[in-house]
Amino acid sequence: MTREAAVKWCLDRSLIFVDFFNGSIIYVRPNGQIAQTEVQSVTRDDALLREAVSKLGSINQLRQAQEEAGELIAAINQYSRGRIGPSVLAEEIADMEIMIEQARVIVGDAAVDEHKKFKLQRLRAMVEGGVGFDGVQGA
Ligand SMILES: [Mg+2]
């Protein structure tokens, strides 16, 4: 769910939107009480992703992924400096995830999952094995 969808969720229920992060919407009830609700996770819409890549083009969508990656890098930098809150960072993460999902359509889920499986195994070994992160060769 995007920030805009969270705002719409509140407007549809005559609630005042306060913030959105970590999958929760924080809002004000008509009685003035501040409340929080969990948001249902968003399921991947493969048909939409395939149509987007087909209509907009693989190279265009990969370039859009580059742009979103740049925006996420900037947002992480700003978040780490305390200049933006978690909801702004969440919006950029959502943008990146949508572009990653389209990139998966372009190169194929199986190819990505093969690499992901290996890299998650390596991460598990680092976390459980007590291997120092500094000594691990990246990528
Ligand atoms: Mg963005």
C-alpha cells in the first residue's frame, strides 16, 4: 500500500490521516482518539506487471527502475540523517519494489530466485555462523 492509498483509506472512512509506516495507518477517529490499524499486505499482480512491461517497454521500465533506485538511495541517506520520516522512506521502498517486480518479469523469476536462494543461504550463514560482516566479500 502506498501513502496515497493509506490517505484514501482514511478519507473513505471519514478519518483524519496522521501517518503511515510499517504496514500500519495511524489516524484520528471522529471522537479525537488517535488509532492505528494494520494494513493487509499487497499481493503481487503478475498480470498488471506483465502488461506494464509489454506496453511501456522493457528498457523503459529498467530505466525507470534505475530512477527509483536513485530515489531510494537518496531517501535512505535523508532518513539516516533524520531529514525524512519512515513514511517517506516507505513510499520510496514501495516504488522500488514495484520496479523490482517488473524487472523480475523482464529477466524471469527463476533466474532471480536462483541467485536469491544462494544469497539468502550466505546471509543465513553470516547471521547464524557468527561470521564477521566486515570479512565477507560483497555482491
Ligand atoms: Mg520514487
